[in-house]
Amino acid sequence: DFSQILLPVLSMLLTLALVTPYEGGPALATGEARKALPDMDFAAYDVFVSYRHSHREWVDGTIKPMLESIRRVDGSALSLFLDSEGIHCGDNWASRLGRVIHESRVFLAVLTPDYFEPNANGRRVCEWEIEQALQRHAENAMTILPVFHAGYDPERNTPATLPHLQPIQGPFSTDPEWAEKIRRRILDALDKER
């Protein structure tokens, strides 16, 4: 359908227009652009959080507050995407998630033993999400940060179909320093040029 292609293209062009300096003037900051066009979802997210909904309580109670506490040097908060807040009834989830993953700078994967299993509808949503992120990672356009949680064993639980995920290192949630390691890696990733 032509409208599904046209809207993202127009959105991208609008983004470029808003953030590109005009005749030497400053570009419109992402925060200002979001305020100017609050219904547009064109700006990049800092962090996309991928997780199985069977672990939503831990994500909402531990990961989300930890990410919300991270501040950049200028004191601003990170822009986060969690599907529990960013996907609405009637949204085309695959289109929405694919676009948001493409627009995010960091993909934080909460890897659990059931992460790659199909959901109740038989879809392997988390596996699809991480495949999208690995494509962006291969283009040097995204940082992937895994957190190994609930007994996830990278060698045993990572599918053979995802060999590019094997070398990506991350902390185990049982490590007392895991949150600090993630915080540092997120800030390092955001400091890099996109």
C-alpha cells in the first residue's frame, strides 16, 4: 500500500528539515521538534527495550527506573521506547516496531531463557526485534546491549540462526554492577556520532 511507504518517507523528510541548519541558523533540537510536532514519531529514541512480557514486572520495576535515572551531561533524560507504552490498539505492530528500532540508537535486550520462544499467537516477536537490531548494528547505526536475566545462558539459549549475537557481551542481572555497566555503555553509545 502506497500510504504505508509515503508516511515514513514524509516523516523522515520532515525530520531532516527540522534538524538541518537553515542558512547558517541552528538546527531545531530534538526536544524542540518533539514539542512542535507532538503527534509525529520521527525523532530517534535513545533506548529501545526488548523483553518477553513474562518478565514485564522486572522490566517495569527494575530496568525502566534504572534507565529513567540516567542523565546526560546536560542533565536531560533519555528517550525510551517500551512496547507496553509505545504500541497502541490498532497499531500495525510490525511496522511500528520496525520503524522505532530503526530510529533508536541503543537496543537493550533483556535476554531470558524464553526470549526467543514464540508468544501466545505463535509469533517470535523478540527474535524478530533482535534481527532488526542486528541489521542496524552491522551498519554501525545501533549499539546492542544485552542483559542476561533469569538464568539466560548465552551459549545454550542463543539460537544458532543468530551467530552475530554470540560475540556481543553483556552483564548478568546477578552481577552487583550490572546496572552501572549498562549505564556507562548507554552513555558511551550516545556519545558516539550516529
